[in-house]
Amino acid sequence: MNKEQITDIFLDLDHTLWDFDKNSGLAFERVFKTFSIPLKLADFLEVYEPINLQYWRLYREEQIDKQGLRRGRLNDAFAKFELSYPLETIDAMAVQYIEELPKDNYLFDGTEDLLEYLKDKYKLHLITNGFHGVQHKKLQNSGIAHFFSTVTTSEDVGVKKPNPKVFYHALELAGVTAEHAVMIGDSFEADILGAEAVGLHTVFFNYRKQQVDPQRIVVDDLPSIKNYL
């Protein structure tokens, strides 16, 4: 990647800039209180988080819809503790969780500093598989919406990353061609492979310490991105 040819940067939101796990835990804390759920929150989150990732993979692959995602991840997590709730209660929990989620807006360390650094050099854009309304609330409430010239959500396009249509839509919206743009994200499948398939350069934010090809540009923390851009 020749950074002299780069004009635009696309970033993912959840798990890349916005600390999803921390904010999600705080949202669930309030849901647990509302519904008097008889579990330790830490125990639940340890089980829920990998289940949630699995359901998002199914959602990206069009194997389930939004309702299936929201119901399934809760049902499966509670089942691990031999708990079950009526569907109406599960749906009510899911609704409250989505409402609570944008209320806490912890960002990964270095997020604002990185965005300040990048905005003086490039046009910044967001590409996210999250739901349109929720993601825009996160951006506004966390105080980083002003950094981005365009925002593309999977709901806007009708498909999810890594589907090429998401990236083509974002490139068209930004008015840039792939060879002049970089995608930064935490999901190797959705962000990195998806972006590379349409010709974008990539930087993999590998905070989970996955095993990946050493030839790629990989960083373990956000400040390290400055070494490449």
C-alpha cells in the first residue's frame, strides 16, 4: 500500500472504534434489573458474547433475519444456564437491550486521537453491519459523528459485509475508487476479506490476537495505525 495514493479511509464501528463488549455489558446490566434475571452478569456475558458473534455471522450470511438474531442469541445464552422465558419476554428483553445499547458510549483507547490524526490527511467514512438507527445514535452519543463524511449501514444497502454490494455502495457514496481507499476493521471475514475482494487496501485491527497471514497490515491497537497511514 502506497499511502501517498490514499485519499479516503473507511472504518468499521463496533469492536473497532466503539467498545461494543463494554457498552453491551452495561446495557445488559439494566435489562437484568428490569427482568430480575437470576444470573451473575459476568457469567452470562462470558456465555453470551461468543453466541452473539455466531448469530451475527448467520445474519451476515442471510441465514437468519433481524428477529432471528435478536431472539436466538438470548434464547441460546439462557439455555446454557437452563433458563427459558416466553417469547414475549425474550422480545421485550431484546427491545430494551437495543434501546439501552446507545446510552453508554465507551470507545476503544486511542479512538478520538486516531480520528483527529486521520481527518487532517484523508476523508473518513464508516461502513457498519449494525442497524441504521442504532448505529447513528452510537455515533452521535459518542461524539464522533462529525469525523465521517459518509456512513453506510447494511440496512441502507440491504445486504451485509462481506457482500461486495456494501463496499461498492460505500465507495460510490464517497466518490472514490478502491485503489485510493483503505478499510480498517476488526472482522477478518467481513471487513478485511470483504474489502479486499473489491480492491480496497486493508488494515486489520486484530485486538483478539487471531492468527493471520503475516504479510498483511495488522495492528493490535488503534494508535499503531498511524505507522501505516
